[in-house]
Amino acid sequence: MEKVDITIIGAGVIGLSIAAEMARPDLNVFILEKNPTYGGGISSRNSEVIHSGIYYPDGSYKASLCVAGNKMLYDIASANKIPHKRTGKLIVAIKDEEMEELERLYANGRKNGVTSISMISKKQIARMEPNVRARAALSLSDTGIISVHDLMNYFLAGAQSRKAHIVYQTKVVRIEKESDRYRIFTRNEKGENFEFSSAIVINAAGLESDTIANMIGTNYHLHYCKGDYCSVSRVKPGMVQRLIYPVPPNNHVGLGVHLTLDLNGRFKLGPDTTYIDRREDYRVAEEKADLFYQSAVKFLPFIKADKVHPDMSGIRPKLQGPDEDFRDFVIKEDSSGFINLVGIESPGMTASPAIAQFVKAMLF
Ligand SMILES: Cc1cc2nc3c(=O)[nH]c(=O)nc-3n(C[C@H](O)[C@H](O)[C@H](O)COP(=O)(O)OP(=O)(O)OC[C@H]3O[C@@H](n4cnc5c(N)ncnc54)[C@H](O)[C@@H]3O)c2cc1C
């Protein structure tokens, strides 16, 4: 039977960043992807925001790996001409009752090591973003946007230049532990089966990462939490420079319907949060346009109802179920040489280079 050194399951931003970090010409590294190309899962259906790391509890992986990943991503993007922009971001309070949560977020951000954060007044908001209505805001100058496709392309090219192999249309269907290695059973798009053995396995299978982990006897359960987006058409360029977020509900499910810009300056509202059954249904209901308009017009008064249209959606792989408390990323060696990455929802893209370094340090 064929033997390899390292198998990475899943070619999203997490699997690819780990492949780039681990690949070495003297190691046999394989990335297995069930789809015909890389990045077709969660990684191509997100907001592409380089987060600062203020939302997550102090000491969590989400906080520490996001803060580290933020700096690493800007360095990687600048050094390798990956399209990105340090736009900055405002979290705006509209009502007096929201001030307490804004202050809690400020303190949490400082605890997490976010230094590019300041509380700003109504007057300062009017100067920075004259078309935004708010009574106060948190300003985060290290938040930005990046082309996640170009980022994945960069990780994959780096891995391949150090002799890693990527195999598409190959689904992992079973894994068995045998002494100090793992036997991996796969099926390709023609229904053909192939098995091989790997010394190290890294499970970065996104929405299926619990299923893969449970093949070696763990008991993870992911909830699917859908995030819909709406586009906003015919907004004059430059109406808003920064990403504008409301004060989020204090339940760690989502960040509230917010305004993001893409690298072409187009406006997008969302994502919202809806727990769904376990299937990949990416349709966006017509009525979301009006719901998003009603949420956003409170702080973006220039938006017109008839210019908001249903757009794309993504699905979060959440360990946290409805009405449950915060759950951190799982990055764990559950069996010797078998690392599971489960529940890698936001800020996973931002954290991706820091996660890759962390995983490498667990193994070498
Ligand atoms: C709506 C939304 C908005 C987000 N916004 C942001 C943001 O602005 N900033 C940020 O930092 N993060 C954001 N995130 C989080 C970020 O997108 C994810 O953390 C990240 O993309 C996860 O990448 P991944 O590689 O783990 O998963 P994926 O990209 O899904 O990759 C996993 C891969 O594994 C493959 N796979 C699955 N099962 C198997 C199998 N059995 N065999 C072989 N291959 C398999 C899949 O086909 C897939 O390609 C957002 C997420 C969502 C859903």
C-alpha cells in the first residue's frame, strides 16, 4: 500500500495555509479535496474581512489566532501583491442602551491585545464618515478586506513549490488507525475506491470536519448556521470609506447585519444568522432584502429600499448550537499524529496563517 507522510483533508483556506506551512521537499504531503477545485466550500462564501480580534473571549484561540493572523495577513498580502485594503471599521451605537456593550467591546479588544482601537464621538464620526448616523462608535484601524481567492492561490502555489500534491475529486470516506499510522479510504468522482496510509493526518474539512474527526472515535457535532447577504446597488462611490457594523448581540452567534465593501468598492449587507438543517442550501429568500434594509437604514440613512437585492450566502460550521454559549475553535491532536480542526468559523480566514503555524508547532 502507498505510504505518505502527511495528509491534509480539505483544500479551503485552512487546509491550504497548513499545506503551505508544512510542505518540505523531503516530505510527502498530500492535500485531498472532494470538489473539482480548491476553495469551493466556506472559504469562497464569506465577507473577506481581515478582522482585528475584539469580539472573542480573552484567552480563546479565536482571539489570539485572529490578532496574530491579522498582522500576518497584511504582511503576506503586501509582500506578495495579494489584493487587499486596510479600510478600517466602525462599530456604531445608535441608541443609548448600546453604549455599555460598546464599552465592553473596547475593554475586551484591549485585553485581546488589539491596539488599533479607539472610542470616537458623534462629531468625530461626522468628520470620518459624514453619511453614517450614530451617537458614538468604536474605530478599528486594522480591520480590512482581502481577496480570499488570491490568498488561497498564494498558499497553494507555496505548498506546490515545496513539492506538496493536491488531489481533487477525492472524498475521504473512512479512516482506520493501524499501529502508528492511519489508513485512509477515498472515493473519486467515478466511484472508484483508493486507499493509502499516512503517518500524520490533518482534518481541515470545514463543514464536514466533525464527520471526519468522528471516523477516529471522537464525538463532535457541528450545527450549520447560514449567513445571507444582500447587495446594494447604485450607491455613489465614496459614500462610505470604512466597514460599518452595528453593536452585535452579546451571544457570539453573529456580528449583526453590517456593511462591507469589496475590493471594487461595491456595497454588501449581511451576513445574518439562521440555524438550518444539515444541508448546503445557498438560496437567499426575497424577503431578506427588506429585512436587511430595515436593519441597515438605521445607521446608513442613504440606503434606498428598492436598491437592496438578495445576493450570496455562506454556511458557518458552528460548535455552538442555538441558545448555547460561546464555543472556541477546536484545534486538537485527538489521536497521536491526527489533528482535528473543527468549528473553524469566523475569524478563520483572518486566523489562517496563525493557525497553520500553531498546527506545525503541535507536530514538529
Ligand atoms: C457567512 C460567513 C462569513 C465569514 N466571514 C469571514 C470574514 O469576514 N473574515 C474571516 O476571517 N472569516 C470569515 N468567515 C470564516 C471563514 O470563511 C472560515 O473560517 C474559513 O473559510 C474556513 O475554511 P476551511 O478551510 O476550514 O473550510 P472550507 O473552505 O469549507 O474548506 C474545507 C474543504 O474540505 C473539503 N471536504 C469536506 N469534506 C471532505 C471529504 N470527506 N474529503 C475531502 N474533502 C472534503 C470541502 O470540499 C472544502 O473544500 C466567514 C464564514 C462564513 C460562513
